[in-house]
Amino acid sequence: MAQPYGRCQHCGERLYAHIEGGYQCLNCDRRYTEADFESRAT
Ligand SMILES: [Zn+2]
């Protein structure tokens, strides 16, 4: 299931969970890993 997770740092669109893990932006096709967000989570 794909659920919005954060925002794309490139275009600002919402990110969705990728089937292979991590997250992707459906607008500009950028990929993000969970590690990209862990540093921001307090
Ligand atoms: Zn994007």
C-alpha cells in the first residue's frame, strides 16, 4: 500500500512508499531511503 510520507525535497510533491523499499516521488521520479528521513526525526 502506498501512503504519503513526507515531501520531495526537489519538487515538493508528496512521497509514496516504494515497493522495493524507501520512498519515491511520483512527480519527478526521485527516490529516497528511510535513512534520508531518520536524520530529521527527533
Ligand atoms: Zn519530486
